[in-house]
Amino acid sequence: MSARKLPLACAFLLAGCAVGPDYERPAMELPAAYPERDVGAAALRSDWWKLYNDPKLDELVAAALERSADIRLAVARIEEADANLRAANAAFLPEIDVGANANRTRSSTTMVLPPPPGVPVVRNDVRLALSTAFELDFWGRLRRGAESVRAQMLATRYAGDVVALTLQGLTAQAYFALRSLDAQIIVTRETMATREDALVYVRARAKGGVASELEVAQAEGARADIATQLKDLERQRALVEHQLAALTGRLDLAVAVGDLRTLPMPPLPPSGLPSGLLERRPDIRQAEQQLVSTNAQIGVAKAAMFPTISLTGFAGGESATLSTLLNNRDSGIWSLGFGLNLPLFDAGRYRALTDAAIARQHQAVASYQKAVETGFREVADALVTVRLTASSEEDHRASVAAARRALRLSRMRYEAGYSPFLEVLDAQRTANTSELAALRNRQSLLTATVDLMKALGGGWSAEQLSLKQDSGR
């Protein structure tokens, strides 16, 4: 290689390097599989709430995603992050400015050195020029900065996904709570009707001298108790409806009465491998991109300790008149410049800034590891909750059937005179409690499936699942 080409080759080599560490995902000891693996193999979609096959739920989630202030805030933050990335990428290109000046000056004729002969005392000066400045990114300061800004942009996008997923889950769980309360109100009203019939029956027996005033008082108290319970359930329903109104941004929302017992259970997601969780959960991806950003900032801080090399230049024209400026080639002016700026003494400032950047990267590593650990724990918790809650469904059905049978037998015994009315009241309370407990368990199961889908990052589509299976072959 000739001596004339050596500096150019060195410049190209320098342009390809960047100080600071390249990003590597932190190594973590991940389990080979989740503790709970007895889940179905049905594929989930990103719009996982549609698996519940409830048009009203679909409508509410769509309204929440469209009208929620949290979503609008997340979108605005994403737009800001996109603009910041465009601004960072613009630093790789020269900045070109145009400048124009027009001056009219008069020189003094009484000075020791008056104007030279032929130079007018009063003269015009018109100048028009393009100027440019460009930093040669030898040490990767601009590249590391753009890398950091891009990671921040991605982190902001994933933060928006976290907001959307959280909003979807809250809306679905509030809707299930509303439907559970609807079903509990239906059951409680049925119990109320039974208590009123029992009160009429006991009063009739008391008039006939068969029942005592104690039994009448017990029947009246039982009816008052169930009336209080009914009003409390109606109050809870109103509050949950208000919560749904706030989530969907529809303050006049009124949801018609439905029944939780008619909702189908969704197919459960495949367990997958724990490593796949890193690519599914938006909060983990957000934490990783924040780590990428802080890692790149180390390079930005280190590059500040190296020379800053820049090129400057301008080209234009200067003349006494505008016509001469535009038509006379001799009015042209230009300049090219080369600048180098190297920190000589900073009292350890740049080293301290580098140490601070490294400390922030260590914090981001810890945050990322915590996000991963939290993700695995939430998936494991949701899986075991779904399994155990689902397994208790049959127990609750058996409990309801036994309580209804006991109520029927207690009525027969009371009417035959074999037992007091208090036994009937106890059987009614047990039956009511069993039916409400079964409804709450169904609500807990639906809520747990929502928690599981959120913990898994929102669900799979059939295409995504088939691609994963194909890639694993």
C-alpha cells in the first residue's frame, strides 16, 4: 500500500470501530420447563379475550383500547420516542446552512491610515454562502448514541404493549366480576323468593296454631338477612359497572344483566418453554431494551475522552452589489477546515461520567433479571391457580347438589313435624352459601385464566404456534 493511501485506509478502519461494550443478553439459569405442565395444547391469539366468545366483552375491550387515556398517553410517548430516534440518526449526515449578509459602511478619512486610494469611503458588502459542519464518528460516539436512543424507542413501544395488555386484563376481569355479581343476584333473588314463601307458610301455620311465634320471628329475620345481602350485591355490581365505565372511557356505560354460568371456559394456552417467555412478555422486552440503552451509553461516555474530529466548510460569494455577486465568478469565496478537539485536563470528570454510566448499566441488568424472575413466578402462580381452581369446580357442583337435597329433606321433615323450622333456615343458608361459593369459584377460574394469559404475554396465534413447532423440528 502506498504512503498516500495509508491515511485514508486508517480513516476507514477508525470509522468502523466504536468504543464501549457491545450488548450481550445477561446469562440466567432458566428452568427447563414450568412446574405445571398439564395444560391444553390449544393455540391462543393476540386478541385472547375473544376466546370467551362474549360479544359484550369484545365490545368493552375494543372501547377500552380506543378511548382509554392511558392508551393515548402511551401512543404520545411512542411518537416522542420515534421523533427522538429520527433526530439521533440525523447526526450522521452533514448539516448545511445558508447565510446572507448585506452591510453598508463608511470609513473615516481622518485616521492615521485612511482608506487606500481607489477604495470608496462609503461602500457596500453583500455576502451569500452555504456552510456545513460534519463530525467524523471515529470512536462511535454518534453510533452508540443512536443505538441508545433506538433502544429507548423500542422500550417505549413495549411499555405501550404493557399498558394495552394490562388494560385488556383489567377490563376482562371487571367484566367477569360483573357477570359473577349478576349470577349471584339471580341466586339471591331466588333465595329471597323462597324465604318469602317460607314466611307466608309459617305465618299460616302460626294462625292455625301449628307453628310458634318464635318460628315466625326466625322466618322474618331470615328474610331480612337475605334482603340485606341482595342490596349489598346490587351495590357491588354498581361499583364494578362504574369501574368498567372508567376503563372504557364511557361514563354513561350501562351493561345489561347477564349470567356468568353461560360463559364458556377458554382453551388454555400451551406451556411452551421458559426461554420463549423472554420473547413474549412486553415488560421483559422493555427491561431488556432499557438495558441495551444503558449499555450503549457507556460507549457514549467513553468516546467523550477521545478526540472529536470535525470537518467544516462554506462556499458562496461576496461583492459590493447583488448583481455582481450573482453574475461575476470572481466574487466567489470558499473555505475548507479540519478541527480536532481533545480533552486535556478535566479533573476526572469524564472518568466519573463513565463510571456513572457503568453503574446505570448494572442497575438495568438487575432490573432485567428481576423482570425475568417475576415473569416466571407469575406464570407458575397462574398455572397452579388455574389447575387447582378448575379441579374444585366439580367439588362445588357436588356441594350445591347436596345442599339442595338437604334443603328439600329439611322442608319435608318440618312439614311432617319431625324437625323445627330452624333446621329449614339452616338448610336454606347452606344452599345459598354453596351456590354463591360455586359462582365465586367460577369467577376466580376465569380471572385466573386472564392472569395466565397476561403472564404469558398475551397469547399465541395459531400461525405463531405452528412456526415455533416447525422451527423446533
